[in-house]
Amino acid sequence: MPRFDDAPVTWIILVAWLGMAGLTGLLSPSPEALLRYGAAMPLLVPDEPWRLLAYSFLHHGFLHLAMNAIGFAWIAPSLEQALGGVRFVTLYVVSAVIGGVCGGLGIHPLAELAGGSGAVFGVFGAAIAMLMHLGRSKLEFLHYHGPRSLVTLIAANFAIGLMLPRVSNAAHLGGLIAGFVFVFVFCGRERAAPDRWTHVAKAAWLALGLVTVLYALRPVLAPHWSVRRAHDAATQSLRTAHEVRLAREGLSSRLEAMRWQAELEYRFGELGVEYARRLFR
């Protein structure tokens, strides 16, 4: 009987990327199409958390898709074989979600985040963790050309991210750390029985990941959260508290809502109108 571990997960993900590119527009998808099919927008993530994973299957155009697909196809098949299908899917999900959370921290509330690069960097980080586990010392892998090429590729991609406006190095870094920690901490082959501190470290990483995701779903320190809560908080006292907080930053919930409503309608067409009515009714 076939097992899930035998499924070609890497190629299923690549086919899913191509399928979503066909739905949104292969060469240059519109912002409305990306938003409709799951781009992660900080303003919408608290209500639609599935966007923290769905965005990783979307791309801003053929070049964006091709670059991510090449990097993913280069490393992912061998890593999938080493981890097994279940762990590899978990790696993809964890890297994409944490990458999406980190990518959304520094962008405009109405900016759409799309691309599989957070998950790709998660695969890169996982590969480094795997190499560190396999060597006689943690940095022995740097003695070999192939692993050094991987490190160079990661550094080059971060450098490119500094030059291209649509590239989110925050998402890359979040995915890289998530993938590395997932394999290094949770998938290592223990030479001895795990001690108490190993269990504590694993619990601490799980708690940090959970807190990071919960912050994305309830970003209490972000102005766009206060604007939303000033409109739909359950009580008048909560609405007033958010108005006061915005006032300290020189903002007004009414003016910000009007501005964002107009921008939603302008950038995303009929879908933007629908969201504007839902968010700022």
C-alpha cells in the first residue's frame, strides 16, 4: 500500500505553483488576482489567516516564479528524500508561515505579499542544518564546494533583495531561520537520549513560533490594527482606547480608514470595494 512518504512532494508543490500562475496570470498577474487567490496582506491576515500559507503558492510574474522554482528544484528533492514526505511538508508549511509573518512586519498594511521564496529559504536553512548534523563537526560542511555554493547562493539572494523593491528579505530571513531550526532542533538524529535541556529548547522554539504567528493574527502594536479596532471593537471604551493610541501617533482612525478604503478600491477593483465595505462598514 503506497505511503504518503513515497509521494513526490517537491514536484507536487512545483505543479501547484504553475497551476496558481495559470490562474492569476503567468507573465504579470494583477494585484486583484493575487489578492483573490491568497496573497498575504497585513490588513487582512487577522481575519483570513490561511493567507499566511496561500501566498507561498503565488508569484508576481514568470521571472519571480522561475527563480524560486530553480532554487527549490535544486535542493528540495534530495532534502525530501532525506526527511521523508511528512517532515518535508511540515518544513514547507512552517517555513512559509514564519516567512509570511516576518515578511508582513515591515510592509504597508495594503501591500500584497506573494511568492514561495520564504519556503525556498526554509529549504536552504534545512539543508544547512542537515549538513551540520552529518559532519564530524558542525562546520565541516564548509570544507566542500557544494555546501559552500549553497551558502554563497543564500548570501547572493539576500544581496539581490536589497536592490529589488518587491523582494522581501524579511520573509527570506524568517523562512531561513524556521527551516534551519525545524531540522536542526526537531529532526536531528540524537546520538544519546535527549536530556531535560533538549526538551526545554524544543518547547521554547515551539512557543516562540506560536507567539510569532499569534502576533500576525493580532498585531496589537501596529497602527492598522488600532484603526480596525476603533471601527469594530466590542465596547465604546475599547474603541476610545484605540483612538487615543492613534492620536498619540498623529493618526485618526476615520481619516486612515477613508484613505485605505480609497486605496483598496483603486488597487484591487471590485474585490477591493468588497473588502473596503467589509472592513470599514
